[in-house]
Amino acid sequence: MGEDRITLSHGAGGAVMQKLIAKNILNRVSGVKSDGDIEIPLEDLEDAGIIEGIIFTTDSYVVKPIFFPGGDIGHLAVSGTINDISVMGAQPLALSLGLILEEGLLISDLDKILDSVGKVSKETGIPIITGDTKVMEKGALDKICINTSGIGKRSRHLDSNIEEVKKFREFEGKWLLDSNLREGDKIIISGSIGDHGITVLSTREGYGYETKLESDSCPLNFMISKALEVGGIVAMKDPTRGGLANTLNEWSQKSKVNIDINENDIPIKEPVIAACEMLGIEVLNIANEGKAVMAVVSEKAEDVVEVLKKTQEGKDASIIGEVKKGEEIVILNTSVGGKRIVDMPIGDPVPRIC
């Protein structure tokens, strides 16, 4: 397909998508002035925008298949939007739910998806307060697409978290942003990587790994709240499309730092390792839907890991590296004693992952 056409890579969360956003989207829709105070504008490319202290995010879900071990498109959509607000250091308040349905979709499948939506909403206490439903002709889309938007407010623990940061180094910001990393900060991952991507791919293609794995799709707002209580967190991200590699490269470029990570410290399950080796996929590029990556001042890193390990979502948390001065790249210290650069992925190796 020529350069004048959209490809699956344009939605896969890596360098191709970043180029599309910069060249074709931002210059046409950003820069509009507002009567309100825009604290985090669109062009900052954070997980959410902030205006007048209100956190706002939106995301659309086209995962294939719509049901997979550990979740479905509804569970994924609500959890993902909650997480995009939470990683900014905010408390989610309410969600919207937009449904685009294909003519012929089984009502029983729709019911299952909406049961998942309702379950996450009830468990987190975050209500859905508005929505929209549209139907398209059979063959015009693949069963169902979901858009969820969310609003939130500043977490009650964010200010105390920042005060903990200031005990150990300068910190001028008000929010947890990609540009906040400084030399000496530690990098923490809340659990094993690659579970979601390999589960979805295996379910789609019938590789058999879905019998040993399930998606990590889950809301992280309670776990993140516990971590903020400890304090010392300067940045946070859920490594979805483009995986851990994409997240760390975004941090490196926006903060203008070198990030050094250790392969032996990154939690990865054996079926994920086996699948990646068989398929020739880089595990660092695979999407996750229930993990958080945190940059934490070194003096508080062990405390944050300790409290994460006490939660179900963070029981496999680990410090995987640190921030250093130097070129704006990500370096992996390999298990065999070598070093290699971890590039920003061109795109997620598994299309339609969320």
C-alpha cells in the first residue's frame, strides 16, 4: 500500500503513528485558544489533557477477537480509559460509552460485553453517565467498535506524592508527565509484560498459548492510589500499544535523558517468551493492558515496589532500570552481558490489539 493510504501501522502506537499524528493531525486541530486555562494541551501527547483542573481522555477500541481469555472489548475499553486518567495522578470520576455496532451482531454477544462494562464500573465505583449507539451495515465494520471517554480530578494523594519528590530533588510540575524524569530516577514495572498481546494474538491465530495465558486487562486506579500514598513518583504510563519500548522511548525523548534497563529484572512469563521466540517478535514492543510503568526518585523506589507487591495487580512489581545522563536513547543490558539500543517500535507487532 502506498504512502498516500492509511495502514494498520498508523494505529499501532509506534513511530509510524507518531509521524501521522505530527504531520497530519496536530497541525490541523491543535493550537486553538480557550477561555479556560489549558494546563496539558493536545500537542503534549500525554495520556490525557487537562483544562481548568479537569482531566479528560478518550480512546477507541477495535480489538480482534472481541472475546479473549481474561477479558473482552468491553472490559478492555472501560479499564483502559480508567488507567489513562489514573497514570496522570488523577482520580477518575465518570465515563462515557460510545457503541458502533455491525448489523447482524448477536444480541447475546452485546449483552456479554455490556455485562463486562457494568462489572468494571461497579467494582471501581466509576459510573458511566452518558453514551451513544450507532449501527452500520453488515460488512461495514467488524462486529463492534467502542469509544470510551473519561473525566477525572486531581488525586488527593498527588500533592503529598510531589512533596515526597521535592525532599530529594527539584520538581516544578503539578502532574505526572513524560517530561519529568531526571538522572537517578528508578524505573519500575508493576508486573509481567506481553501477556495481553500474546493472548490476543494466540486466540486470533490459534497458536495455543491462550491455554496458558490470559490478558492482563484490568483497572489500575486502586493500585496507583496506593503507590501515590507512598510518594516519590514523577511519571507514570500504562504501556499499551508499542509496549514497554514505546513508553521508555517517549520518556527518554521528552525528558531528554538516557534510560538504562536490565533484561534480567523485567518480569516475563515463560509462555510469552516461548511465543516471542517462535514468532520472532520483540517482547518489549508488545501491548499490555493492565500494567503501569513508573519513574520514581531512587530514595522511594523500594518503598513503592513494596506497596505494589501487596496488591493483586502489582504482586510481580520490579525495579527494572534507572535514568542516566546521556544521549536520548534506551539501553537494554542483556542477560548475556551485552548492551543494545531499544528503538521506538515502528508499530505494535500485533495489529488491532486494543
